[in-house]
Amino acid sequence: MRIFFSAIVAFFALTGVALAADDAFANYYGNTVTVTNDKGSRTVLINKDGTYTQKLADGTTATGKWKIDGDTGCFTGDNAAPDAKPYCVPATVHALGDSWDLTAPDGTAEKATLTAGR
């Protein structure tokens, strides 16, 4: 019985890893990405349905849509100017507590951190 239970636990644990590998942003759903640059920080809530909400450094809120195309994830604001570049990032899996470097469309260096909860 103990072996059977261990096998079931291992199966579901490995299945979760496989699902996360199929969807690079899976760990973001239900959690918060904080993006910081020299002008302050903003929080980004990425939803499984292809939408996101972010609270900007000045306290305002912006919404938009995201999609993964190959190994790149691109974010486009709902109120973005027609000629605005999307904010594209490598579509890589990150675990809770991870921090990584980003480059904004205007060339600004940023740091992102994934934390638990919203």
C-alpha cells in the first residue's frame, strides 16, 4: 500500500512538472510578478485566459492581453497606441522566489520577481 501511495504521489508531481513545461507561464497564474526599474516597481497579475492586470508605480491600473508565440511571450496593453511595441519576454518557466532580468521595449533594464499569492 505504501508503494502504491508513493507511486500515485510521484505521478501527480511529475504530471505537474510536465504541465508547467507545456505552459511557460503556468506558475504565474494565482501569483504576482513584481517588475522593478530605476523609476519604481509595478505588480503584474498574469491570468490563464490570456489577460493581465498591472498596478503601476503611480498607483494606476492597466490591463491587457498576452500570448506566447514560440519561445517568446508578448504583452499588449488594452489602451496601447496603435504603433506601440508589445512588451516581449522569453517564455521561460520560473519558480516562486525566482528573479530574472528583463529589457523593456524602450531599452530600460528591469528585474522581475515571482512571489506567491495575489
